[in-house]
Amino acid sequence: MTKDLDEKVEKLEELTDANTVIAIGGYKFTPAKLMIAGAIISSVLGGLYGAFEVYKDYMDMKQKIEEYIAPDLSGFDKRLEVITQKAESAQEYTNQIKNDLKSDIRRLEGTVESVERTVKQSIRETEISIKDVQTELRQTRKELDISIKDTNANLDKKIQRALDNPLAK
């Protein structure tokens, strides 16, 4: 079987045209082999180019990282510190106002309670005074009624005497 195969390969080699075989450095190449070799060479060259570009990007990035200088944030830190101090000051001021308002409210509550007590006491005293005045008025009215009745009775007696005896005084 190997003899048959070798014979067939030789026949094929004989059939190939001398123009379709290219000899380079003592090696014979067919166009198909040349195309495969060209594809392999271009793939290897493309891979080498891609690796070179990646390496170049890596080196550029490495250089940029080494040359990187952090931005100066001291101004930002100072402004942040000022804002923090103002916030703390505002919080202290708010707490002071809150405490002042609490004490003012407590003082006002005490004042209102005192005024309420005074008003209630005044109302009680006024009611007692009104009752006393009403009692006195009733007493005075009774006395006036009695006095008027007495005066009317005396007047009636005098009128009756005068009528009975017009010449007597």
C-alpha cells in the first residue's frame, strides 16, 4: 500500500507544471503552501504588532502614573473646615436659642399662673364685695322704706290735722 501511495505522489509531482512550483533556497513551494506560509507570517506579524501596541500603551500608562501629581486639595479642606466651624457655631447658637426660649416659656408660664391666681382672687373678692354691697343696699332700702313709711305716716297725720283744724299750725 505504501508503494501505491508513493507511486501516486510521484505521478502527481510529474503532472504538476514546472511553472506552478516555486523554488526558494533549494526548497520547492506550491502556491497553496505559499498562501498558508503568508497567512502564518501575517498572523505572527499581526500578533507581534498587537503585543507591541499593548506594551507601548502599558509603558505610556506607567509613565503617566509615575508622573501623576495629586491635586492640591488644601483649599477645599480649608473651606470644608470653615463650613464645619460655621455649622458647629450655628448648632451652638440654635441650642442657646432653644434654651433661652425654654426659660422664657417657663417664666411666662409662671407669670400666667400668677396672673390667673390674682384674677381668681380678685374675682372672689369682687363677688364678696358685690354681695356685701347688695346686702347693704337691701338694708338701706329697708331702712329707706321704713323711713318713707314713717314720713308718709307723719305727713298723713299732719295733713289730717291741718284738714281737721285749718287754723291750727
